[in-house]
Amino acid sequence: MKNSLDQNSLNRHELIKENELLNTISTITEKKSMKETEAKHGNSYYYGNPEDKSISLKKLLQNVNNAEIDNLYVHIPFCKTICDYCTYPKIASATEEQVIDYISKLNLEISKHKESFKFSDLKTIHIGGGTPNFLNLKQLDKVLEIVTSGFPTQNLEELAIEVSPVGLDENKLKLISNYKFNRISIGIQTFDDSINEQNGRKNQKAEEAIRFVEIAKKYFPNISIDLLAGQKGQTKESFSKDFEKALELDVNSIFLYQVRQVFKNGGVEEIQALNNFLNYFSFDGYEILSHNHVIKKRNSDGYCEQREGRGKMENLLGIGPGAVSEIGKYVFKNICPVKYLNEETTVDEKSIKSRTDRNLKALFIVRSLRYFIRPDTNGMLVKDYQNKFKSNPFTDFKAELDFMKKEDLINAAPEKIEVTSKGILFTQWMDNYLTKHYK
């Protein structure tokens, strides 16, 4: 039974009818193909546009030397098995020698970064994967010790980690808690055991996943769970059951991610999944924080501080194989896991890009429309853009914003630009349209 809540339009998503979605898809794909938003690539956070300039590692290090890092991401690349849909850097069933090599290299990389960057104002540390809890208790303890002792943590707003129900136990949760982590994200994907099995997610049982969420509540103040749309074998019925069970868990935060594949049928299945997700949870007591994220209380309970940093385009340093960094106008990523374990360097020199001013401006608009960093705005305040770039978005992107407004994807006023209930479903397309990004 849906609760009758007094929520304003910022946090209430009315279902967009399928014929309207189909008409919108048909219109916008004449401007930019939905298929070009697909993401079969090594890392979903690394992209730019064709005008971005490649530079050498030497020049990069000169230009970012002594930069103040706001947010830190640490990648642990190990998984017990590989899910069919995963595009992230990983190694399946790593040997103990590979784990030892990784820990040694991670320690070395952190030491080098401490010589090159400032961390006095570090806001967040997020450890992801891969599957961080693939590590045994002793190995996990060592990694957590290296990371938390390597950087100042006393003033952190967020210390977060991702875990999978596979290979998890209460001892690992307790260990993570002992290091003062205040946010944990549990990758459930679906509560349907057969669908997990079909997609290569072996040995995960819904009963165990639910049990670990309840155990985590003893140790962490902020618990998030991930669901995944677009998996083999998923149906509308199984999707609805996932929503029901997620709601019953009463966690702080719920994400709905999409399988990263070429959009089929114009992308209507993926768009409809977001449509149903936002509608279901916004009418059942959760508040909308982005195109695929709902939380208990907006900009408070369930908040992800590192996402705010991405929305504001703060300096992000990625550590570990495949991790992406965004520092100033520069973006680059580390080499893949196998190379990371065996080579002296860590940065993939071919990945280093210097973003154009236009691309930086486009990214700022897009991220403002995707990640709501203000409690009362589903988008961007024009003054924030003007303060950052000393120009006006309505001049810089007049044609694009006019088209998006005409198609009812945004509301635009002199003081702010916000996504509409329909527009929030198309922010991935907006990303491609505004940034002209490549993957």
C-alpha cells in the first residue's frame, strides 16, 4: 500500500506514459543517437569529447603537482567470479600472490601520491571494486590500514566502502566498522537467485543478502543497496518484487544501475525501468537525489558525499588499477589490473586528456542535472555556473538548452535550470548530447 505523503514536486515522480517516452526517444535521437550513449568500455567514469587534447605524463604531473585533492577513490580489483554484465577492471579468483602484489603496489602508489598532492582538505574516501570483501580478513585489514593511515581521516565527511553479499560475513563487517567507516554500499543487484545465476553472479542467495543488510545496521549509520536493471531473465514481475523487498529492508539509500550494453528498441526498456523505480520509491517515503538514486531524507540521511563532489567537479584522485582521476581540467585513468601488478608505472599514458573549456562547462551542467547537490533544486543554479566559468550557460549552450526545453526535458529560468519528471529519465542522453562524449 502506497503511503500518502506530503511531498513536493522535487521528490515526487509521476509515471511518464510509454507513448510519450517513445515519442521523446524518436525526437531526441534525431539530434543524438541513444545508441551512442552505450558504454561497453573499461570504466564508466572515463570519457571526454573529441576536442580534448592528449598530453604526456610528464606534462600532466607538472600541471597537477601540489593540487588539493577533495575526494579519493581506491579500487580493489578482485572478484570470486565475473558477472556477465560487468565492465569494471577486475581479476577473477586471484591467487594469494596476486593479492600480495596488489597490496604492495597500492602502498607504493599511495606513497608517491602523498609526495605529489595535498590532502589537508580531503572530504571523502571511497573503496570500491571489484569486490573489496573478496579479500580474507587479514588481507582486508591490511588494505584498510594502508588507506586510512595513508591519508588524514579525522575531518572526513564520508568514509565509504562497497561490498557484495558473496564472500561477506559479520567479522568483515565488524572489521570495516572498526576503521570508522560511516557508509557501506551492498551490491545486491536482484533478490532473484535464478536471475543472479543466469548473469554469472554465482552463489548469491537472497536470504543471505537480506541477513547481511540487517547485520550491517548494527555497525554502520548509512547503508545503501544497489539494484540492477537490464539483466538476462529479468521481467516486470521480478523487478517489482525487487522493489518490494528493497523497501522492506528500510535502508538509507537505494540505487538503480543499468547493465551497460547497447540500448535495444530505442532504449525504452532502460528508460521505463528508471521511470518505475523513481515513481515507486518516491511515493513510498523516499526522496529523489538523482536520476537513479533515492534516499530517506534529501541531502541528509542516505546521502553520498562523493557523488556531491562529482556533481561539483571537485578534484578526485583514483588509486588502484583502472581507477579514474579528475583533477582540474585533466582526466586520466590507471592501467588495467594485470599491468598494475607487473609494471612500474600506474597511469595509462594514452588515457591522459586535457579537457576543453566547452567540455568542462557541459560536464558541469550535465552533472548538476544528474546529481542534485541542493535540497531545493533539481539541477543547477545559474550563479554557480557563472561563478565557476565567468560566462552564461544560456549563451554558451543556447541551441542545446532551447531544444531540451522545447522537448520538456528541462525547465529553464534566469536563475536556474532544472530537469523535469520526464527529463530525469533522459539525463544519460543529455550527457551525450551536451558533452559529445566518446567512450
